[in-house]
Amino acid sequence: MSSASGSRVVVTGATGNVGTSVVRVLSEDPEIGSVRGLARRIPQWSPPKTEWSAVDVSSEQSGLAGEFAGADAVIHLAWAFQPTHDPAVTWRTNVLGSIRVFEAVSAARVPVLVHASSVGAYSPGPKDRAVDESWPTHGWPDAAYCREKAYLERALDTFERDHPDVRVVRMRPAFLFKRESASEQRRIFGGRFLPAQLVRPELLPFLPDVPGLRVQALHTDDAARACQLALHHEVRGPFNLAAEPPLDAQVLGEMLGSRPVRLPRVAARSAVAAAWGLHLLPASPHLFDAVLRLPLMDCTRAHTELGWRPERTATEVLREFLEGLQKGEGADTEPMRGRRVG
């Protein structure tokens, strides 16, 4: 995308966790002339230089090509995590909806597409060393989230082959958190029966230490800055995005003052599976399986080619998120609304 003042950027999924951060960052960028946010419901929130359109990417009558007409870039973030008990529904939004976005980018002759992929697209990998963007992206096939992210990696391979004139950037962030996303993510992953002790970790007598439960995190605003930088640099391809340090029971125990206690994988998974089967927990045991197998990511490419580095550590991100959980924090959009529970 040209760095000249007045560039027009369209953002799908603009009212969610990542979308609100991306829209805010772009609205403050002097080289961006206008931002059009696409979401199923138009919010009351009105940042500078931003207009809204009510669009559902899962609908065949979404009119995406018209929304993209004249755009210098499209940042595709629209995604549905629920219902995990009916993966055909999320497939329609996440996979078929994304393919509609890709086709509309081509039809409207948009020169830049930034796509939100994920660490979840990666095949199982090591927890004791970091892998770069060449690691296979076949996902964990039993988890719908990973399966859908991996499928879209293949769809983009074909799209790039057929449309070499479009500069495609794939962001592969770690798990994304911010204070304002706390209520939304509690509803999506924890549900209304989430024990209060997990919202206030200082009340936990011990911290479960499950083998393989070592993951990376990133502040959503830091991921948004990477998307912004991708608009201003002539880069293509995938970028890993994560903050240090990796989070495991030892790191969390030191942070929260809790004692890690070893818990076998089978016991932990059985508890998650039982809660999910009873519709007490929205997060599926299949996603739990995937998390135990996700590799740690090396972010050297983002550092060197984008000039990107996270402004917050992973422990700072988690502290902010937990504070948001305790206070029922949210934002002025429908998906992000705050709600204090328990």
C-alpha cells in the first residue's frame, strides 16, 4: 500500500477483540485517510476517520466487493469462535466467509490483503525451542479452530498463486488479550459457570501444572501495530507475533504467588471434556488438546522486516487481562460489552 496520505483501509470483524485495536491504531495514523469498519452490528463507538457498515461475511448477499471498492487495503479479522458444538456454523463464517473476502478483494482490485491467521494454524511442534514461519501449517485436525485456520492457509496459497498482483500478509499471533476483551473472552471460552477462583487467581490454593501447557501471549494492541506496519512496508507472507516469556505453570506460579502442582494430561482433559459435554464450558476438549501441542514461535522476521516489537511482556498482558476479568471490563461494541459475573 502506498504510504501517501489519504489511504483507505477496510477492516472486517472491526468490533471484536482485534478489530477494535486495529481500528483505533489506524484512526490515529496520519497516513491513513479513512477506515471503514465492517461488523454484523454497527457500534456506538465512533473513532476519528472511521465509518461503519453492517456486513455479515457468512452471507452470500454480503456485498463485500462493493464495500471494498476503492480500498487500498483490506485487513480481514472477522471470526466466530462459537458454537463449538456445531462446527458447521463456524465453518460457514470462518472458512466460507473468509473465501468470500478473498474473492471480493480480487473483484474490487484491492492491492493489499492482511489476513489474521494464528498460532493455531501450526502443526504440533516443540515447547523447548521456537520455530519460524516455515513450520508446517496443518493445524490440529480435531479442533475446529485449528482446522479452519489451517484450511485458510491453503486457500491463501492458491489465492496468492492466482493473484500475484495482490500483496498478501498473514499474521500468526499468539493468544491475544487486553483489558477490554476480558468479558468477551470469558463468555467465549469460560462461560457463565467459570469458577470465581479463576477470575481471582490469588484465591487458588495451587496452580495446575499440566504437561505441555506452555503457550505464548500477546497484547492485542501490539498485534494491531503489526497489522499497521504491514500496510507501510512492502512485505509479503507470514509473520509470527508473540511476547516473552512463554507462559507455563512455573511462570504463572511466580507471578500469582501460587504453588504449581502436577496434574496429568488425562485428568485435565477429562475435566474439560465433562464440562464441555454438559454445556458448562464453551471451550472444547479438542482445543485443549491443540493448545498442548502448539509450538512456540520465533518472531525474528517481524522484528527485522517490520521493525515490530511488543511493547508489553506476556506477564504484563496476563495481569492486565485478569484485572479486566475481575472488573468485568469491556468496550462500546456488541461483542466486547462488559459484564461483571460472579
